[in-house]
Amino acid sequence: MPLFPKKKGDKKQKGGLTEYEQQPDSDQTNSKEVYPPAPTPAQPQQANGGQAPAPAPRKLVFYTQLAHGSSTERIEGFTNVRELYEEISKSFDIPAVDILFCTLNTHKVDMDKLLGGQIGLEDLIVAHVKGAPKSIECMKSEASLGLTITDNGAGYAFIKRIKENSVMESIAEVLVGDHIAAINGKSMVGSRHFEVAKEFKDLPVGFSFTVNFVEPKKAFTKIAPRSAAPPAPSPMAAMPTEDKVGTGRETLRLHSSGPAEIVKDEPDKFETNAIAKCDDMLESFFGIRDETLAETLVGLFKGNSDFPGFMTSVLEELGDLESEDFVYDLWGMMGDVKAGRL
């Protein structure tokens, strides 16, 4: 599913997602090819002395469905999450603001399949839209409510995980995938995940509060368990395609600025491990999951050879989440992963 503020009070938006024309089969990661491809510098000469026309940009088309049931539609031409939602909304004639989040290659509310900053060129995009609203009243009997929160990069924060034996786990109505619409009457629409997490954190222990949720709409047979354990993905046959991607797996990586990139699946072991552990640390320290932010932090580690430079860069990236303890632990973790100790 986008990023954190550079400085306090100055928020920046994350990148989003994008597409191509095939489908199923989800694997993804690293090696660059700019989209759309720039013309090659040396063009062959034509007979009349002019240059041959530049090759046409590679056409990227994705297939999409609605999680609760729909036809399969084709979408293209988006470079971030908001544009993706707009394309999906046009295809199904629904308001873009009704889309809560998207998963890849599954109709279930599976947070391990959540669409983030990149998408496989053969992935099926499944959109989960607003379902029934609901409200719960709860007492904060412990400092932690047991929620891990993420957001869709387009203004909706939702529950990614519910910790076992936690305050929220005891409330049957609260489910993974629920959009957190308001806390004690204060709207959370348009808030980032860390802002919603802070709102919960600032509630005093022993205080009763209300939360308004909107659950994802889904067919009865698609209801997922409320546990965070990932369900088995539904098998899906690949859709017919017009522009096959040659060999090897590829993904489209979106950025908050600049062109999207086609990335070949050549996993970097350090990056893969470091990103996963960094995401775990974000959850442990701040109660959020954000793979795109984790990727950015790993990039900052690779771009700084000394700790002072790394700390400065990370604290600027974290903005309102500024925590020196987190940066110290992050530096140590990255070093251990790089040295093969983790």
C-alpha cells in the first residue's frame, strides 16, 4: 500500500501502484527499466537520412475484479494509488472513494497480499469496497489495544493485524480489514496510519471510547477469519494477454514523483531480509506496518556509510514518528542483516 513526512507537520504522499496486461502469479522485487522506456540514444538512419521513429512505449494493462463479486475488467494508465482507484471506479461505475484497499491474486481480506508500492505484471488486482458501517464502545484497560494499522495511501487507515489476547481481540465485531472511520467522533478519514495509531495511543488507560468502522464488502463465501494468519490464496487462471512480458518475472514499482519503473525479479537477499525486519520494527515501535517506508529506510542505510548521517536522514523521513531509540535499533539490525548475523 506511500510515505511519511520529511519534516514535522509537512506530510508527503507515498507512491502507489501500476499495471500491465497479464495476471496471476505473484512474486516481486528488483532491477530497473524505466517506464515508459526512453528512446535509445542512437537511432538507426532511414534511407532518406532521417532517424527511425522511436519504439512505441510498452503497453501495460492489468486485470481487476471486485472482491465481493464482479466481471473482470482491464485497467491501464495509472501511476499511483489514487489514479489506480480512479481507473477501477471507472471500470465498475462506482465512486473511487468507496474503495478501501486492494489485494493481489485473492478475494479474501488477506493482509499478506495487500497491494503496496509495487505490483507484479501478471497480478490480478482485487478491489475491496466499503461495506456495512458499525460502531463499538470499548474501555482502554491496557496501554496497548493490540491493533496494527496501515493505510491505503489514499486517505483510509484500516486494521492490518489484531494481537491475540488483546483488548480489541476480545471484541468480536472488530475484524482485520476494517476501515477506522472515526475515534470518539473525530474523523480519521484522510489520516495516515501513524496519526490513527497516535490517536489510540493518546487515549488514557481506563477511558471508555467509541470507534466507527466500515468493513469491506464481501460475498458470504469470501468472509476471512478475523485472525491475522494468512489464508490460502484462491487459485486463479491467468487471463489472456496481448503484450506478453518475455522471460522472467517483473513488477511495476511506483514512486511519489518521477516515472514508474519496471523492475525485474532479481531478489537482493539483504534488501529482502532488511525490509521485512524493518517493517516488523515499525510495528513494534509505532503499531504500524508500511513496507514502502521500510524500503525507504533500507535505502537510507545503503546510502549512508556512517551512523550520524543515517540518523539525520531517518529522523527527517520519520517526521512525527521521530524516535532516536528506533534509529539506534534500526542501524544495529541493518548491520546484523548485512553481516549475515540475522
